[in-house]
Amino acid sequence: MTTTLITGANKGLGLETARRLVAAGHTVFLGARDIRRGREAAQLIGARPLPIDVTSDESVRTAVELVREEAGLLDVLVNNAGIVTNEAGVADGSKPISEVTAADPETIYATNVFGIVRVTHAFLPLLSAADHPVVVNVSSGLGSLARVTDPQRFEAARFPAYGSSKSAVNMLTVQYAEALPEFKINAADPGYTATDLNDHRGTKTVQEGADIIVRLATIGADGPTGGYFAADGPVPW
């Protein structure tokens, strides 16, 4: 039995990924900051609810102990939790870059970047106990310097805090993959998917967006590591 944890999984891409992995036979811990929503979502798809706030050391430590008690190890970690708004709830990209202050990226990085480091670090002992540990970091095409600087691409937009946070996720992916060769650690670009993050303006369904996350979460021991992938193949850094 494959044991999997997905953060930020009570809705959107996280929930769809959880649903697909449960259907594939995984024991899925559905991570959610909101306990009530997490329980409702987990019950809906047959997953195990796991309260976890990726911005809180205490919350993550408690989550580790719960997974340790119930499963003893962790085969797959999907770092999916992410936000696009600052502390005041203002969406990145909604104001001129000249008005962006340090508070904007601080809040977004706390979840999108520091949350990945916090969760990955805390779960490393349980991942190391698995035969073929896998980590998937959910990134974005907005983290690709090549695509953001290509005026022909839809990613060529002004999202300084969110976009740069995903570039940082890509760098973390490479660093972890090189330091942990026994793991398979990759970044996934779901594409412009209709979720709460973009007020459902995305052109892809969550089913389509989750394809690459599920694929990377289920790779074998001979699969790639340290890569950045979308459903149609590698993404340029």
C-alpha cells in the first residue's frame, strides 16, 4: 500500500489529485488547514483527513506524528498548498508593480516557499523509511523565466510575488533532488487551471491540471528526478 500526503487538498487540484490517487489504491492523507473542510472532502473521496497548516511549525509537527502513528512511513509527498493573495487578501498582479511592498511576497512566500521547506524537512524521516520516496512540488508556468519573458506566452504577465515564489519552488526542487538522489523529486506545472486561485478563469479543468501531478506522484524508481514538467513534457526553467 502506498501512503501519500497532499497538502492543501480540500479543493481544486489537491482534491482532484487526492481523488485520483485514492482510486489508484493509495492511502491518502488529505491535508487541509480548515479541519471541517478537510474532513468533508476526505469523506467524499475516501481519504484520511489530516489537519495541517504549512505555515506553522507546531501544526506540521503534529501532522508528522499522526502520519507516523497511522502509517509508519510516507511514500509520496505532494506539496500542493499555495496562495496568491497577500495578508490583506489582495491578489498578486492586481496592482502596479511600483506599489508592491515587501508584505506582498512575504505572505505568499510563507505558504508557497517556506511551507514546502517546512513540510519537506519535517517529513524527511518518514519519507526516508519508504522504498522509493517521491516528492512532487506543485509549481506553475509563471515560475518559468523562459516563459514569462516570452511575449507570445500567456505566462508573460505581471505576478511578481506569486511568479517569483514558484521560481523559488523550482530551485528548491533541483536542490533537494541533487541532495537526495534516493528520492524522486520533481516540480509540476498544471497549466492555467480553473481554480479558486484565479477565480476559475483558467482554461483547463482540474482533471486536466491534475494529470501531471498524478503522473509525477506515481512514477517508479526509474523515473526522472530534478525536473520541471507539464502534461505535454518538460517545461523550460
